[in-house]
Amino acid sequence: MNYIKSFYLTNRFFAVAGALVFLFMVGFAVPAVAAIAETLFYLALVLLVLDTLLLYKQKRPLMAERIMTEKFSNGDENSIQIILEHRFQQQVFIQVFDELPVQFQIRNQQFNLALKPGEVKNINYSLRPVKRGEYDFGIINAFVFTKLGIVKRRFQLGQPKAVSVYPSFIQMRKYELLAISNQLQQSGIKKIRRIGNNMEFEQIKNYVAGDDYRKINWKASARRSELMINQFQDERSQQVYSVIDKGRMMQMPFEGMSLLDYAINASLVISNIALKKGDKAGLVTFQHKVNSVLPASSRNMQLNLILEHLYKQKTAYKESDFSQLYISLKRKVTQRSLILLYTNFVSVSSLQRQLLYLRKINQQHLLVCIFFENTEVKELIETKADSLEGVYTKGIAEQLAYEKKLIMKELQAHGIHTILTPPKELSVNTINKYLELKSRGLI
Amino acid sequence: MKDKKYLIFFIAIITIYVVYEMQKPKSEDWTVTYHYRDRIPFGTFATHDLLKDLFDQGDVPSSFKTIYELVEQEEVDDNFLAIAGNLIFDDNDFNSLLEHVEKGNTVFLAAQDFSTRFEDSLRFEAYLEQRLNPSDFTQIANELAEETKTRVRFALPNGNEETFVFPTLTTAAYFSKVESDSITEMAWREDGKPVLLKYNSGQGNLYLSAMPLAFTNYFVLHEETSAFASSMLSLLPEDEPLIHIEYYQMGKLESRSEIRALLSYPALRWAIFILLATVFIFILFESKRRQRIIAVIPPVKNATLEFVNTLGQLYHQQKNHKNLAQKRILFWKDYVRSHYMLRTDKLDEAFKLELTRKSGVEKAKVFELVELVERIEANDMIEEGELLMMEKLMNEFYGIV
């Protein structure tokens, strides 16, 4: 039974059959061709049997294993490797269909390889999940055929495996390194002038253009005969709360990933950096009511707690209630903190409704309101309109983009810091803001 | 879950229908076949049983070949019996038949309709008063049940006469204008029309009956009429072998489709068989799964563009060009302010020069754009052309290619 189940035919089989039918039809008119066709028919039969024997001689001639991490990082390319090993005595060709998790909706993935006797080959590919949660990989389907290529034998290899897709820890590590080594400039991040003047002395270091020249240590400069500067320590143990709006407006996807997941990824990145900088990181999520509050802390396990917390976030995308958020912050966050509020406003009027609560929060804390530029609208603005209707559409798109700027100005007018960012650059812009605010000593 | 409900619903409906069909009294199958395997009223299963008793040889074999094939090709020398609705003989058949009879054999043919070959050569005419509609079973059943019957007078070879009563249905056909000397009438309807003829040729006899239905199960098993069939069959010599020729009502048992013609050529036979086998194999093997089913999850759509397009269409229907131009000017001014750090409250000469210098766009273009903006702001109404002009100039200003 298993033999029949694993028995498949190639296109070549059907091509040969078609050719034979054609030859016999010609043979109806020219008897000599019919004789040739008959010979070819038997030859093809012999080859079919031979090919089948070659493929089915051994019981388990093909091994495959899928190697991947236990956790995937959301929104990033995660690499997967399939190792293929065989024991056929001749060169074989393999078509591999890996059973991918249903979330990817990929139906046409196929790898074709040729393996010489004793050869081991790897298939490397990567997947970009855009939703957190459990992803189920199935088995690996491999179809093997020889150079004759008449029969294909299917092998069902490997083991089904579930993978959890977590908020982007790959981004987290990447930005952690950059932030610690002060290399944020390299990935196109604006250099921050340190304006803050904390008096806690840390070290003397070389003067670099852009440093505050009031802090030059003249005695040290004289000794080294080059300019030296006093560096002061950043304030430590400040609270940084990532507040994530899980409401209706955060559902909109960009490049397949919802704004909520962008916000979750950025929260993880910023929490990690805050912890590394010696601050306390916390987390608040809300929609029509406040769903979870993870108090800020700088304990060792805090980052893991935040990661698990972010992983578990679920939402019904209800209308967000900022009054509930205000009440909750008022009660539970007593120390002045940096509040990074990830939300999205589309129009000034929708902001006006929430402005009261935002101002109230800003009184007690340092509020940074983070919302998103609509890159799709931006694309529309940057294309030529070819008809009057196109001009109208473009005008509306420009109005929407302009509205975002108005929202930003409205917030700034009330002393609330803002970040208006394309979804892709969210993490970078948030880090920069955090570093800026820290160095300015505003928290 | 919803699908399952429908499935259950459909299964229930089908079950009810099947049960209903099974409950319905089965209607009799009145198809006229004259076939020896059929136990339906108008088959000849019972007749074959009767033949077994009448003839020394016991079982009477059925043949599905023409008389020509039997006589000329296989050189059979037996007596023949044929019962059919109509007997269509071609020249070969007919000549073989006469030849066969002349040689001293007896042939018994029963049909409602004889082909003109018979009528021309043997010089008689056959009439059919009422043709049986083979698909109208209710009509047949009704006619059989009706009281109108016909008497049939039969002159037995031993000189006696016997009378049988048949439903009119059976006696719809009769012979007329029997002009040949070699033909003897042997049975008559009550109006005197002959229904059984004997044609004498050489040493043999050919019997022609216009009442083939009398040989079917229905009448053979019927008390009143069974004797008629056996009497007629007794005309065939009981000690000579007999063959029941079923070709004329059944045709050859093999299929007679066009594909047979193709199959008779070996090359085409190969082609067709390979083609059919390949199609079969294709269906069998290509329908197998290559990987597991991937359920469809509709992706969440970013509806912004749709939203913008709809709004654009709505504004376009209003055709308030001025309003839209103002929106665009607002955006443009913001762009100028944030990119070139210029005040936009006064669009004077100095502004235009400064903007030209800072933006690096051609002076004439910048001036044209700013003047257009001023003009639009000053006017209450603007033309479609101005809106399109602004689009063109702004594209150049923004550097949109």
C-alpha cells in the first residue's frame, strides 16, 4: 500500500505516452512507423519498470531534517535549513515541498536539487512572519526521480514541529549592540548632541566635534597635549514605560504587519536598551480598558518578563479609552516616568477627544506620543496624477498627510513630545528619542 | 458547522426520496424484446421452456448472427426460428433464406412487419393496423385489460380447426393480397384476414406469422392462448435441430459503435488504448496530494488607499476645484516651510527668489507656480485647467517624475 501511495509519475511519462499515441496515429498511415512505435512502447515499459526498481530498491534511502530556532522573531527574516542526505547509487533529482505553517499562505514553494551519490546538500531559506503566535510546520515532502525521470517516489520526512513567533528579538539584539557601542549613527540614525549636564562624573575622554566645549578638562588636555573632555554619567534608575494602544486604529497593516506588532517590536527594543542603560522598564497595554500593567523594574528577569508579556498580547481592536489609561497610570505609576505611548491618530478631531487625558498624563510624567506616518498615502502623493480624478485623489492624500503634521503640532503645543514615523523606522526613531530625552535630562 | 447542516439536510432529502421510490408499487415492464433471457411479459423466456418440451434436442440454442452468416459462412443446416417486431432482410439474407428453405429445411418467421423484399418476392402484402408504442406502458396495459378481443381461427395440419381468443393488440398485423400459388393460408382473424402463411419451396417450408406477440411470455403462459403458440411451433419438425435466431430483434451482441471501426486497425487500437490508459493513470496519479492542505486565511487589508480613492471620487463629483486647490496649497506651503524654512504668509518677490535659490528648481517654474498659487487664492472660482496646471507645476517643484 505504501508503495502505491508513494508512487508518482513525472511529466516525462505523460509526454512519452503522448508521443507514442501520436506515433501510432502516424503509424495508421505509414505501417513502418507503427512497428517502430511498438518497439518504443515496449522499450518505454522496460524503462518504466527499471526506473521503478531503481527508486524502490532501498527501503529508506533518503533522510531529511529541518533545522531552525525554537522561537521566531516577528517581522524579521528567520532562516530555516533543511539537510538532505541520500543513499542512492546514482545521481538523483529531488523536489522538496516543505509543509509551511498555514499563516504564511505560501503554496508554491518548491526546491529542486540534484544530488550525486553520497552527496549531502542543504536548503536554506527564510520566512518573515508578521503575526505573533504558534506556527505549525508539517513534514517535509520530497519527490525523488532518477535521470530516467519517468517515476517519482515520494518521501515523507522529518517531524512536524511548532514554533512560537515572538516579538522581534532579532531587532532587539541588533539595536542593543548599536546603542551600547554608540554606533547608532551608522544605521542612518541622527547623531544626538548631548545637551544634558548631569553632575555625576564618569570619565575623561577625547574631545570629539560636537561635544560641549564647556566641559573641556583643561588640565587633562594640557597633560596629553590634546583636547580632553569630562564625561558625566547619565541619570540611572529612571522609569520607562511602553504604553501600547491595542485599539481599532492599530490594526492597519503595513508590509503585512499590523501597527500593533510594530509597536510591540519597538517596545521590546526600547525596554532592552533602557534596561541596559540602567533604567527600569515597564509595560502597559490598553484598549477599551487597561489590559495589563507590568511595573517597571530593572531586575535581571525583567526583559524576559516583558518578552513573554508582549508575546501574549491579544486584542479585539476595540475603541481605545484614554481616560481608563489615565486613571490606571495615575494609580499604578507613582514615580515620574518616561511614558512612550504607541498609538495612531488619523485626524485632528480624533486627537482633540483624547487631548485632555494626554495633557493630564503629561503633567505627571514625560509623555512621548508615538504615531505613524501612512506610507501608502505618501507613495500616492509621490506619484503623478494623470486625470482630474487622480488630482482630486492626490489632493485628498495630501490633506491626510498634512493632518498628521497638524496633529503633531497640536501635541507639541501642549508640551507633549511626539514621534511621527513610518512604521518601518519606528524602533530607530524611538531609541533616538529616548536617548535624546535622557541626555537632555528631561525625565 | 453550517456546511454540515446542509449535508445532513441533503442526505435526509435523498433518503426520503429513495424510500418513497422503493415504496411505490413497481410498474410492469412492458418492453417488447422477444429475448430468451427476459422474464418480462414480452420476452420469450417461457417460449424457450416450451421449445425444450416440443423438440427432441432439448435446449434450443440462440444465435445472434444473420441467416446469411449462418447459411453461407458457417454452413449450418438446421431449422430456424425468428421472432421479431419487424424483420429487415437484405438481399443476401433473403437469398440465403430461400436457398436454405429450398434445400429442405423449415424456417419459421414471426413478425408484425416484413421488409418489402418478402412482399415483392413472395407476392403478398403485410399490414399493420396499429403500431405498438413501445414506451407507453400504460397504453399497453390498458389494451391488454380491455374486453375487445379477436378470435383467431387456426387450421391444424391434421385437418381440424381450432379457435383462440386474443386481445386485439396481438392481432394488429395481417397479410393481404396473397397472390402466390405456393403460399397457403393457415390461420385467420375473425374478419378473414390471414395471420399465418405457409410458403412451400422445394422440399422445405417457410412459415410466416404476423403474430409475434403470441410467442411472448405473456401469451405463452396464459391458459387461453398458450396452445396457439405451441400449435404453431409444432409446425417445425420436432426431430430436426432448431436454432432460434435473435439477430433480427436484438442485433449482434457485440457493440456496433464507431469506435469499433477504429479499433479494427491495430495502429489506431494501440493509440486509443494508450491514450485511454494514460488518461486513467493521469487522473489516478496526478490527483494525489503533494503537500498538506493549506487553509485560506484572508490577509488583513490596508484600506487606506481605498479610503483615499473613495474620498477623491466624492470630491471629484462635487467638482469644487477651488476647495481642492486650497487643500493642495496648504500642503505645499507646509512643505516649503518645513523644507526651506521660509515664511509663507507673504508670497512676494523676495519669497520667490529665496525659494528659487533654496529649492534649486528653475526660476521660471517657481515663479509660475507661486503666481498660480496667488491667483487661485485670490479667485473664488477656478477652472479645471488651472487645477491640472498646478498638478504639473507642483510635480516639477517636488521633483516627481
